[in-house]
Amino acid sequence: MSELALTSAGTQSIRPAVLYWPLAVWAVMAILAVLNGGFRELVLVPRLGTYPAHVLSTLLLVAVISLVAAWYFGWTEIAHTQAELLLIGGLWTLLTIGFEFLVGFLAGEPVGTTLAQYDVLAGRIWVLVPIVLFVAPLVFGR
């Protein structure tokens, strides 16, 4: 089956084959995010302290994600449907959150430690990353 029909206000098709490249792009973004985390811990934290390093590192990652998404959607000749763009954003977001929890689990961290990264009231701005991952395909893929 080459297409999966989704129905909402109208009917749009999602072509599974057009998801391969966006998944590869996510893998590149994941590698860049890990490098960003290393940069934060090795360079930013010693120079700026933990919280300023968190803020700067998160903003750098948001910029990198935006640049990679803009590059991919500007480069690809695939004309994604809006449903596909929503699915790509959802996949990028779920894969990132899943990856984050998996890394925390493998490092022996309690789930609460990973969840604390999303506590905006405690000044954590990491939530910007999944938000940008979700909306970037819609913004740059039109």
C-alpha cells in the first residue's frame, strides 16, 4: 500500500515514502543535539554556570533545529502535504522525547529528573526544543 488516507476536515494522503528523508534529517538533528549537550557541559557550564549554560544551549539547539529544517525543506523537491508536515513534526517531537527518556534511563536517572527539564515554572526552557521540532516542518515545509 503506497498511501494511507487520513480524514479530517478533508481527505489528505500520507505517503510513507516521503517520511524516509525527514527521519534521516531527525537523526542528524539528534547527533547535533548530543554534540550541543557535550558543548554545554564541557565549555558553557564551566564558563557561565549551570543555568545560563542551559539557556544558551537550548537557544543554540533551537537555532540549529530551525536551520536544519529550513535547509531540508528548502533543498527537498518533495511537495509535502500539510498532513505529512504535521506527521513529520509529530515524529520528530516523539522521537526526541523518547530519545531523551531513553538516554536518561540508560544513565540511571529517575524519570523525574528528565521530567524536570520541562518545568517552565522552575525556569527550564527545554520545552522550546520539542515545540520547535513540531512546528518547524509547518513553518519551513510550505
